[in-house]
Amino acid sequence: MKTLRDIALLYRRSFVQTFRVPVWLAISFSTPLLYLALFTPLLKSLPGGSEFPPGINVLEIFLPGILALMAFMSGASAGFSTIFELQAGYTERIRVTPASRLALLIGPILSSLTWTFFFMTMIVVVAEPFGFPIHIAGLLIAYVLLALLMVLFASFSIAVALLTKEINSFAAVVNGINLPLLLLAGILLPLELGPAWMRVIGHFNPLYYVVEGDRLLAAGHLWNTTIAEGFLVMVPLTALAVVWATRVYRRAVS
């Protein structure tokens, strides 16, 4: 019970802090809208392929990738707040409190997850009049997969921030992995449009399984092998990331 209470308190603290920065909220919402407005027209000009059959709205392929991008970027950027808290002395002060170390990690992550889901839902609602079909059950399952993705990379990001303790080193690590992970996940363009070697490498990228599963779920498929693979990959990886980050946090504030 104490851990749950600590999580709730830290969740509220992080949630209120985010609400006090309207510029961040505006940018978080406008960025995926710009992707939809400026990138979707380019996809309509691509030659047809297995991922663009006749009669399929390009948003059915592109929007699930954008949702995965939002979850990934929200998680990967979590460490920046950790760096700022280190520099402000918050982490040093938290040493003397009896707060659960797991709660210190999970509370802010859940707050960020709440905001991310809010923006995702807004994007889906905006896209619906332009031809994106909303399958409620599929989207709810997709949100679970996206939540695992965000928690995975948020835990990794926070742990790296605590280990590096310096924003330049942290940014170098995070930015260094962002580009290959995004390109090899087929977020903006499906990997089926790329060469065979890229499709093979993509299977070693956990983000790839989330994107592929989310596209099927958003299309109304509630379960198949691809979706099952997404959960089989993400559940153990997320659990390992949370355990590792909690241990790093425990050493950092011990």
C-alpha cells in the first residue's frame, strides 16, 4: 500500500508540473499533427505495394506509426527531466525520504503516459474525418502495446540519465539510438518497401513489433501471430528495463 501511495503522490507531482508548462503541451500536440499534415500527402504519391493496396486509406498505415513514434519519443525523452532534477538537487534531497524507489521511477512515467495517451486520442479523433477508421477494441489493445513501449524506453532513458549524470552525454546516447531504431521500425514508411537486408535487421528491433502490431490492431484485427509477437517481445523487455532502472535509481538515491 505504501508503494501505491507513493506512486500516486509522485504521479500527481509530475502531472501538475507538466500542466504548468503549456508550451510543452502545445508542441507535444502540434508535432504529430505536422507529421500528418506534411508527410501523409507524400505517401499518397508512392507506387502501390503490399502495404498500400487499392482502397486502403494511407492513414491506416501511417497513423499507427505516428502513435508508436509518440510513445517512443515520450519514453526516450524521460531522462531529460531526470537530468534537470539531478542538477536542481531534487535527487539529492529525495535520499532522506522513505519514498519507494520503484515509486520514484513509476510515478513520473505514469504521468507522462497519461499525457501521451491524451494526445494520441486527440490525434485519432482529428484523423477520423479524413478517412481513418476507428476500431475501439483494436485501439484499446494497441494502447496497451504502446504503453509497454513507452515504459520500456522511459525506464531505459531514466537509467541512462542517472548513470551519465550529464545532459551532453545523455543526449549523445539517446540521440545515437533514436535514428536507427526509428528507421528500422518502419514508423514512417513500412519496411516492406525497403530491401530484404533492412527487413531482416528490423526483426531485431523491438519497436518494429509494436508498429506492425499496432497497424493490425488499428485496422480492427484483435489477435493474430504478429500481434502476439509484439506482446511476447515487449512484456519481458519492459519488465527487465523496469527492474534495471529501479536498481539504478536505488543506488543513485541510497
